[in-house]
Amino acid sequence: MFRDRDFDPEQNLPPNQADLTQDLELNTLVDAMAAGDKCLFDIGRKALLSCVEDPGVIRYRQDILRDCLENSGVVQSIYRLTVEAIERERRNYLGLFAQSPSLILHRSVQVLDIFVEALRRLRQIADEHADKFRAEGFVTLFAMLRSELDDTYFGELRAHLRRMKFGGGVLISAEIGEGNCGTHYVLRRPLGSDQGWLGRLVRRPRGHTFHIHPRDEHGFRALAELRDRGINLIANALGQSTDHILGFFHMLRTELAFYIGAINLYTELAKRGGAVCFPEPSPLGQRGYSFHGLYDVCLTLTSSQRVVGNDLAAPGKDLTIITGANQGGKSTFLRSFGLAQLMMQCGMFVGADSFSADVCTGVFTHYKREEDPSLKSGKLDEELARMSAIVEALRPNALMLFNESFAATHEREGSEIARQVVRAMLEKQIKIFFVTHFYYFANSLWEQGMSNAIFLRAERRESGERTFRLVAGEPLPTSYGHDLYARIFNDDAAPQHSETVSPGV
């Protein structure tokens, strides 16, 4: 996930993650990535919500994902291998109260046997498939596996594990300390272990021997305590080695989980005919965006019909105002851009034929909400409270998505609130997309002739048909409500006054 550090699965999520998840329907996207796997869901969600601000890191992940898509079977095999190793280790857990050196040593040897086999299979995958991968991340991983996990390493490791089973007993030296108590216990290499078979046959160790009666429980307990003192250091060292290798498998699973989730999403979109592309990120503050065929990925995942995409080029723009016909695709477009921004900044593909945009320091949403069922506050109070919380979290170069904000009051007051909020945010270098029905608000910005603003309108044909595309154009004092009335009630005599909104109202 990074060149020089690991992805942190315990990182704090942004304070606006709940609103962002609700407004952009992120759970639909993450569910498609997870395919029922809880680990994939958790990592995919955290990766999406933690915006990467470095275009270099984004491209680094994109290269890895390209390799994953071209070699999905190999990557999935590695992921399954890590999951299997972690699960087998978990089944060998002894519990909190079984922590004697002997039990720790026994468990560690068993777990390391499992890990050695998993590492051997991992090395085999690297040997067979390394030449198919070109991304820096995979090249580094496979080179490490092939250099550090060679045959000599596995031979030495298996020899050590056989020795740690102490099939011939434990050899311990000790000194007599104060009060004739044992001290300075040291685990020794078994006698003759470094000699050939002839040397072991000729030279027999000399020493004194005593035997414990089979029914002498106290004697066996005392002997077990002596053994634990002798093997304590090696048991701790082996336990730490086990934890170290387990940590490697956990991190490999964590980082592969993101790419496996992306593969799952790619497969699901391909089934539904959704095009994808790898976006081109621009540095912070380099304003502008352009795209061709940008569509709402979440709508594609939940709809049986083809989702209409949008085309636009807006270099150097800080502010995008979106107006036009009801049910014309404004909210869908807003969600499609927000999703594309998040997907780009976590290193994924986006739902479009092409897409480029500057990276941001965070994505924030302010959407209209339903009436508070507890009646603790009015809708406008609730909107302003959420706006205040967002302002506290905003940083320069953030992306702010408004959808029918401040619509809980009449047009003149709502327009004034919106205009002041937008002006303050632009001064703080916040990039804004604003979907609104407030003609008074949108037209006042249009008349200023702002060079850093672009105005889009939901397209409506003369027949009243919605194309669900956005086109550049000035705001109009109508939302064409009579079209909806006629379509819903099949009434040619729809009230014509419903289409016009007076700036003074």
C-alpha cells in the first residue's frame, strides 16, 4: 500500500465518515468489494475513507492493481494462503492461562511448522510467477521472498525446529546458589549433537543418573519446574519469532485485502457492463477536473438498467453549480464525482472511460435530511449544526459536496446562507460542488462572471424528456415540476405555475 511503510488497519476514520457513507452510499460499493468477507469489507472501507494526498502513492497502488487484475488467480492464491496460515495459528491458541515456558515452546514449535510450510508455498509462488508482475510493490515482495527464503534458510529452520522438540530430553546446566538453591540455569546443546555418529558411539557422556518413581507427582512437578527454568529464554525467543512471522502474514493479508476487494468490484462491474479506467491524479491545489463517461458506480451495482455517464472538462475551476430539471440526474452526478474522487485517492480505478482531477485533503458532504423524528430541532437548525461540524474539520484543498442544502427555509434566506457559506469556503481554498434549486442563489453567482466557477444544468429536451446528462449553461428560473406532475398523474392540464420560481419568493 506504501513504499516505505505498512497500511495501518487501526487508523482513525475521518469524523465525517458516517455522513459520507450515507450520502455516497459507500456500503453498496464496499459490499461489492467484500463479497461477504468481513476482512475485505473493513479494509476496503478504511482505504476508501482515508484519502491519500500524494499522487505518487496513488500511482504506486494503481500499478499494483493493474498487476492484480492481470494475474488475479495468483494474487487470490497468495491471499488464501495467508488466511489459511492465520486461521491455523488461531486454532493452536492455548488460552490466557496456559503460558508456562513448556507450553509456549510446544505451541511455538507447532505454529512455526505451519508457518514454514506456508512460507515454502509462498516462495514457490514467487519462483513460478514473479516474471508476470511488473509493479514495484510486487517486484520488491517477490525479490525479498526469493532472497530471504532460500533452501538453506528452510533447511536450517527445520533443523532448529526438530531440535526444539527435545526428543532426546533437555540438557540444562545450573549453579548452586544461596541456600543451596539452583541459579544461572542455562540450556545446553545436547551432548554429541555436533559429532558424527562414530564420535557419539565411542565417546559416551559421563554423569550421575537418578530415576523418579512413576507415581511421584511431586518429583515430576519439580522436574517440570527445572525444565521450565532452563527453556524459559528459548521459549520466549521462539514465541517472539512466531509473533513476528504471524505479523508478516497479518500485514500481507491486510494489504492484499484491498486489492482483492478491487478485483471483486472490477468483476462485478464488468458483469454489468460498467467501464472503468485508472484516473490521473493532479497535485493538491492544481485545480481542475475532466472526465468522459463518468457514471455512478453504486447505481450500476444496484440497477438492472444502463446508467448514463457524463462528459466534462473544467480546468481551473473551484466552484461547480448544478441546477436544472427535477429528477434530471443532478444528485446522481454529484454522487458519481464523490465516489470517483474517493476511489482515485485510494489507488483504485473509477467508473468512467477517463477521469482526472486534483487530489483533495478530504471529501465532505452536506445533503438534505428528513425531518427529525424526535422533534428536538427544526430542519434548518439541524442543517446548520451539521455545517458547523464540517467547518471545524475542513482543511484547505478539501472537496465539499452540497445537495439541496439549506432548503429547509424559504428561497431568499436559504440563498443568502448558501452564498455566504460558499464565499467563505472559496476564500479558504475549498473546492465546491453545489446542487441546488435556489435560482436566486445560483443566478447571483452567475451574474458575477466568476472565472473559477462553472455552471451545469440537468438536460431537458423540448418534449420534457430527461436525458440524465449535465450540460454547461446558465441557471433557469424553473425546475419543470409540471413535467413530473403530468408524468405521474398522466394529466395534460398540469398546473403551469409550478414550473416557475420567482427570485423574490
